[in-house]
Amino acid sequence: NPRVRIAPSILAADFARLGEQVREAEAGGADWIHVDVMDGRFVPNISMGLVVVEALRRVATVPLDVHLMIVEPERYLEDFAKAGADHLTVHAEATPHAHRAIQRIRELGLKPGLAVNPGTPLGFFKPLLADLEIALLMTVNPGFGGQSFIPASLPRLRLLRQMVEEMNPHCLIEVDGGINPETARLCVDAGAQVLVAGSSVFNGRASVAENLQALRGRP
Ligand code: DX5
Ligand code: ZN
């Protein structure tokens, strides 16, 4: 399906040859590169930060889709903008000032996204949807790659699709966690337009390009 955008998560890449992995993903048709920033507080794990975004900026030609799994993300928005992020997504649960953070991301000239965890009511999107470019529905609990897709995400996705149609059809719905060719198809059918995938792209059964092709499925 050529209309589906795929954002490989470099969390699952081989960090000893990160540049090469980005080039492989782009050659295979990756639309964005997804960068998972974890602070060991909002989520239990620590992953990567500004210096990795800077390094990716030097090799990537597609947009860097930066997913901030950090508390008080507003403290770092400018730094990630300077480091070369194109999209900045903050978590609804990570700040009492999601609205302000989204305005700030736009002022910095980037595309703002809001993410919600599997246990967070979709109502969090409502007051913010008009200002968003990306609505990120987590399909696992954030913190680690390689987890299983949570099936209860599908009815939530259908509901979010309705909300987006009503309030801001221009906003893209992105799903993240446990996306493989099978769950990708279910998510696209339920209204997702952007698929984040780590393990199934970089640790999948075939080459990065073939794994990406499998995720895209048929039109
Ligand atoms: C989870 C991250 C995801 C993760 C996806 O906290 O936000 O982006 O890298 O990895 P897979 O595709 O392996 O579930
Ligand atoms: Zn992510």
C-alpha cells in the first residue's frame, strides 16, 4: 500500500553501524526515521538523546520523527529542534502542559505530535487535535522494543480515526509497538496511516528492504 508511511525505529538497529542501517532503511523506502528518546523516568529504560539525533541528521535524508518518552518534555524541545528533529512527539502523560508544548514545537518550526499510552483515555486528544500534525497511539506500553501488540488498540484506533475525521482530517494517525506485517494490516484497516516498526524491520527474517516491503503489504 503506497499510501502507508513507514517509520523504522532505530532503537532496534545495530548501533555500531547506525549510519549504514539508516541508509539501508531509506533505500528500502522508509518514509521517516523514528527515534525513541527514553529518560529512565517516564519509562523504565534509558535509550538515546541529543547526540544521536545530531548524528542521524547528518546521514538521514528523510524526516526524523522524534518520540520523546521523557518527563517535562518542554525543557528539551529547543535542544531537539537544534539537533535536527523534524517531528517532535510528546506524551500526554508526561507533562501537565501538553498544549503549551505543542504550541512551542510549532513555533520552533517542527511538526507537533501527541502520544498516548495504551491505558490513557483518547479524550486527551480532544482539546489538542486541531493543533496536531501527528496523533500517536501506543500499541504497547512504551519503554522497550520487541513487545507484543496489544489487541485492545484496534477499537481505540477506530475511535481515534472518527475523532480525527471530525476534528482535523489533516492530522496523521501513527501507531507504535509490536507492528509486524500482520498487525500492520489490522492497523491500516482500522485507520492508521503511519506505522512505526523496530524489531520487524531491523531484526526481521529478511533484509531491511524486504521487511519494509512486507509491512507495506498490498494496495
Ligand atoms: C517503544 C517505542 C517503539 C519501539 C517499537 O517504547 O516507542 O518505537 O521501538 O519497537 P517494536 O517495533 O520492536 O515493537
Ligand atoms: Zn516510539
